[in-house]
Amino acid sequence: MFYGLSKLLKNLLPKRLFYRGLLIVAIPILVLQVTITLVFFDSLWIKTNKGLAKSLVSEIVTIIDIYNNESEYNKKIVTDLYNKNFSFKVRFLENEKLPDIKVERWFSPMDRTLRRELKPKFNEYWFNTIGNKEVVDLRIKFRDGVLQIFFPKERIQTSSIRIFALWITLPAILMIAIAIIFLKNQTRPIIKLAEASEKFGRGEEIDEFRPSGALEIRKAGLEFEKMRSRILRHLNQRSEMLSGISHDLRTPLTRIKLQLAMIKDKNLSKKLTEDVDEMEKMLNEYLQFASSGAKEKTETFDLSELVENIINKYENPNISKDFKKRIYFNGRKNLIQRSVNNLIDNSIKYGEKTKLILEKKKSNIFISIEDDGPGIPKSEYENVIKPFYKIDKGRSETKSSVGLGLSISSDIIKSHGGDIKFAKSNLGGLKVMISLPV
């Protein structure tokens, strides 16, 4: 029960820190204002209105007593005094009846208070509080006619309610507005830190990041900067090491090529040359792997056009495509091209037919590459994206492969905040599924 209630509250509460902080500030203010309003409304305003209405009804009863007991001359004098001193306007409508139309507002505090005070004193009465902004029309059945009394609304309702409502509402709005400004200033450094982390996670270059905000947020920002520096240093060292080794090995390979050209035994020279070519291909893969994290600015480009151009370069009728609409993506174009190239190369190398599907669903872009090759065992799905990993079956029979193609593609996709997964293809081979966030 408590778990279900807790889960419901989590689903109802806003997810963003700004709105949660606003709730923490705004709810106590609103609860306090509502409590004060209810206390004032019950203890002061309603009781004050009740006293005013009671006093008014007593004056009306006095008028009716005068009309019952005094002469016409005295009635006129008393009526004039009431009109002058109490802002009353009293007149007797002979042979008149009470109106049949009910205009009382059952949910109006003023109407409800007046009705409660009139009911014990008079059997038949009618009043209208909405016919005029400032005056109430009250009619009481008297003898063979109707006694009509006009009196101002302020006689039964205090005007301080408007001032009170204004003073209750304005400070609450002002305090919440100030809270919003302060919360915006407090959450802005957290948002900047999150954006910087997201950019760094995608491999993008962060122009300038200055930790700001509260002490705890500044500390988190400084630690992020230190971590970013360490990671960049490690990546640079790895890239420089692989680049250095690959470049250094090219010199002796060139010398070996020259010496092979001078060997008279053509059969031996051909075999050794093939081995040297394989070594050069391996070095090229090392260099490609080392440069997979190279800095490149992000741009918005037509992903559909990019994939079409890659397919067209192969000039292979066995490569089919399924693009329903034009899809645009914000990322590093050359790296995405390299990743798709590597995956298509693998499909062509180990299969005859290849199919590419590009589609966009909600906030993700999906690229599927299927082939009819031997496939990869399910147990090897997580291993094949590791650098230099090779399996002994169909997809690693080529000696020149060093096991970096899928690793490079995986690094590129994940650096864009995406993911790469493997499954059994409908064509019988391997299905590579790429997902990229929009």
C-alpha cells in the first residue's frame, strides 16, 4: 500500500529540479495564505456580515412596527428620518405582490446571511442583490401590499474583503515571483554542468565551462573539469601512442618493399609482398582506430543523403535500401560516414545480400544493416565490439583483419549518445541496429 502510494507520488511530482524547488517554496506560502484567508473569512468577515445583517433586520422590524401602530403623519416623519439618516428608501406598494422570479444566490455569503436573518422575522419576503451594484432591493409582504425597502450593500457587507483579498494575493504572487528568480539562478549552473557533461559524453568540444552557483555546485563543476582533463589526456596518449607506432613501422616496411623488389625469385617476392601489404592494411586500421576520437565540429546534415551516397559508391546491386522520408541529424558527419562504411564493408565481406533500413521514431533515429552471411553467435555479441577481438568462425577468417572495424563503429555511435546492438537477421545473417538520439 505504502509502496503504491509512494510510486504514485513520484509519478505525480515534476521531474525537473526547478519545478520541485518551486513546489517546496510555493506550497507552504499557498497553504499559509489559504489558512489565513479561511480564518479571516470565518472569524471576522462572516461574523461581521452577520452582525450587520442582524442590525439591518432589526431596523426593518422597527419600520414595520411603526407602520402597524403609528398614524400616517408619524409614518411619514419616521420614513423621512430613515431615508435621511440610514440611507433607506422606504415605500409602500398597495395591492402589489411579491415577484415570482427567484434571484437569490444560494452560494453567495451576502445573500445567505441576509436570508438567515430575514427568515425568522418574516414569512414572505423577496430580495435582489444583483439588480444594482450598490443597492439591495428588499420587499416584504405587508397587509394587502408590499413594503419595498432600498438600502446600500455596505449595510450588510463590509468592504474590507476586497482590500484583504488584494493584500493576501499580491504578497503571495510577489514572493513566488522572487522564488522563481532565485530558483532559476540556482538551477542554471546545474543545467550548464549537465549540458557540458552531455556534450563531452558525445565527444563534442566544449568551448568554455566556468563552474558557478552555490559552493556544492561549484565543487561538482571543478571535479568535472578535472575528470575531463584526465580523460582527454588519456585519450590523447592512446591516440599518440598508436599513431607513433604505426608511423614508425611504415619506414621499415618501405625498406622491406624496396628489398623485395630486388629479389630475383618472383614467387618468393610475391608471397613476401602479400604479407607486407597485409601489415600495411593492419597499420591503416590502427591509424583509423587512433583517429576515431579526432576532434570534429558537429553539424546538421541530411543523414538519408549521406547513407545513399555511401551505398552508391559501392555500385553493388545486392545492396538494397528502405528510406521512408528524409531524416536530418546533428552530429559529426565524417565519423558517422566512417561508422556506416565499416558496417557495410563487413556485410559485403561475409555475405552476398545487404539491406539498409533508415527510420525515425519519436526522439530516436534507427539504422539497421542486415546481411545473409554466417552471422555471429549470440554469446559473442558483447565481445565483437572490443578492440582487437576476433572470433574463430566465419567473420574472422581474413588474416588481415585486426578486429577494429566494429570497435571503431561502436565508439563513434556511442560518442554521439547512441547505441549499437546485434541480432539475428531476417536474411539469415547478422543484423546491426544503430540508434541515435535526435
